[in-house]
Amino acid sequence: MKIFSNLFRQIRFSLYIAITASGIIVQWIIPLQYKCDISNNKCFACGLRTAVNLLLDGKLVEAYTSNKLILGILLLGIIMFIDVLIYIIKIARSKAAE
Amino acid sequence: MFCKNCGKEIDNSAKFCSNCGFNFDAEKLVEKVIVDKRKTMLNAAFALNIIALGIVIAILLTVTALGDLSGVAYFFTFDDLADLIVNGDSRNIEFNWDMILSIAPLSSIILSIATAIVGVIAKIVLSSNASRKGIAYFYLIFTFITAVFTVIGSVYVFPFLLCFAGFIYYIPAILLIIAAVKFLQATK
């Protein structure tokens, strides 16, 4: 059971790393941005980058107005943060017990 | 048997060394923990590989389902590949930069499947003998090539998602790299 829980945690944390790293690449590193004019189709990501920037500036309402999907990203971020925090606390406690 | 700590000969069923008090059960427990940790790492690496493969196929199948929504005029398909193998260069494909890019989506699917197969082999080999680092390094190199093709392939077939939504292109590539690192960590 413990092996399964460790396996699940490793997969979960790897996904967190992949999602966070991908977000950082797209938000700040990749030079290619905003090519929506290729298809003239609106996609769910329109305004999401702006929304992330606004969220990081602490402007929650403006971020929500820019793209409502920011709530999903915010929720994902909170879940990831709490999950990692719980793990760090557990590790710290077990080390303190030793 | 002989005590690993002091070298004195002791009974095979002994739990402690009569000379230095070395605990054999504790040592076995530590060994079991290490083996379990390694097994978990191998399983996690393999699972990440499969997740990455799933994402690659999902992205490219979505593109196929959406047809020419991406605005790409030419997409090198499995039919093209079959034609090329069976009939030679029947479609008079010009080998230029555009053609090389058009191979990328198909290559990323083939390479992802191949990476999963190499992942299975690496998992089997490392499960039986954890000291074989060669297979882990081979997987790392193979994975790196697949990761590059995955990003190029996704960007080529779905260029209009080069905004924030394009982050999905990088997830399988990064997952594959993490899987490779885990395979390396699982070696002795």
C-alpha cells in the first residue's frame, strides 16, 4: 500500500513539475507568442497569458475578466501548493521524530 | 556465514552477530527499503512514459480530427510513409526544410511509441539488474530526441496554439525527461 502511495506521489509530483515548467516556458521563455491569426479561430487560451500576468500582479478581478479559465489555473496552483506543503511538513515531522 | 561488520563466522540463522552485535534483520530491512524505492522509481518512470505517450497521441489525434484547421497545407501521414516504403518516392516529395518539419508530427508519434517500448525494456532490464546504467543512458538520449520531436511536431501541426495554451506541447516532453532521470536514479 505504501509502495502504491509512493508511486502515486511520484507521478503526481512529476506532473506538477511538468505543468509548472511548461507554464514558465510558455509565459516567460518561449519567443513565439500569439499566432492566433493563422487560423482566425478563437481558442480558450485567448487572454490567458494576460490573465496570468494580472493574477501575478495581484489584480484578481481584472484577471478573471480577462479569462475566466484563470480560476481553473488558480485552483490547480492551490491544489499543487497544498499537496507539496503537506508532503514537506510530513518529511519535516519524520525527521524531527528521528 | 560471516558477519559483514566484523568478519567473524556465525550461525546462518543468527539475527545478531555474537561478536559485535551487528543486526542482520535491520540490514535486510534497509535492503528491502532500497529495493522497494528502486521498484517504485522504475514503475513511476514507466507510468510517466505512458502518460507522455498518451498526451502526444491525444494532441496529434485532435489535430487529425480537426482536419486542416491548423492551416498546415501538407501533413506527412502514415499513408505517405507507406507509399514511400512500398512505392519509393512516388509522391515526388521534395526534401526541403518544410518537408523535414512535416515529418515531425508523425515522427513524434513513432518516437513516443518507440520510447515506450525502450521504457519497457529498460524497466525489465533494471528490475533484474540495477547496475546496468547503459540502458538508462540510452533511454535518456532516446527520450531527449523524442522530446525535441514532440515539441516540434506539436508546434508544426498546431501552430495557432503558440499562445498560453501551447504549454500542453511541453508537458509530454518534460515528463519524458523526468522519466529518464528516474530510470537513472533507479540504477545503482
